[in-house]
Amino acid sequence: MYHPSVYDNLKVVLEGAVYDLDFSGEIEIINRKDLMDQAIIERNYSIDFVVSAIGEAMKGTITLTSNLEDLAMEKLNDNPEGAGSKLSCVIETPVYEIETDCKQLQSILKKWGSGDLKGDIQQKLTYIYGQPRHVFTNTISIQLQKPVSEEEPERISSVLEELIASINEMNEYFKGYKK
């Protein structure tokens, strides 16, 4: 009989947690991807959403990833302690004053610097050539350092709650902002 991998089990937990928030009306799912990269043997499951109270001005994405190394460690060592999958988040938000706004957003993200939420944070700014450059898109990537294991599926809910809280805080910062 087929024994699902840690990734398969965590994917079910992630999907359930996100869809519960969608059904409650807190968020609205706008896209999801379930990808297998056969060239490097990597699986990615991601869900894009907007916070219902905010709308499309900001977007969040949560992604679960497992690669060949993760699967080999799990299967060859018969589910060793520490087998898990990587979790990452992305927030897309507009930015108007690069230095001021990015510094404030980094301050909002400081909670992602410790404990189970400890992650590597990167802000990447872009704009469309030919368009006025008074608004930039800030793509904030948060790669959690500690993999999620089957023994701690509640971490997925904690990360998701913090992702939504961060988006709400960013929205509060930009509320009433002169554009």
C-alpha cells in the first residue's frame, strides 16, 4: 500500500487551513498551484490569496516545498526525526516612498526573526518600464529556516495567521497614505 510522504500529509494540512479561512470569509483564494519539477525532483504547492477586508491591493502566498533530498532522507531512513518540508511566504504590496516604506515594512516583519517563525526576509522592488514610477511593487519573500514536520502541523496555521497579520499591519501603515 502507498504510504504518503511527509510533504503529502502537510499539503493536506496546509490546504485545509487555507480553505477554512476562505470559507470563513477572512481571505479569498485567488490561485493555487500544485507543481512537480521533474528536472530537479521538487514539489511545490502554493496558494495565493487576498485578505477579504483589504482586497487586491496586497496579495499573500504560502508555499510548501519538498525536494529529492527531503524525500530521500525520509524514505531511506524510514521517517527519521526531523523529516519535513520547507515553508515560505510572499507578500506583494505597493510602495510609494522606497526608503521610508521599506524600512517600516521591515519593522513590521521583525516578528519573522525569531522562534518557529524565524525566516530569511528579502524585499524586491519592481516597476513597469514606461509607467509612472510613483508606485513600485514590493515582493517580500520570507523563507522559514526550520522545516515543518508531521509532528508539528499546527506550525502551518501559526505561519498562516502571522502572514495574514503582517498583511493587515502593512495595510494599516498604508491606510490614508497620500498616493
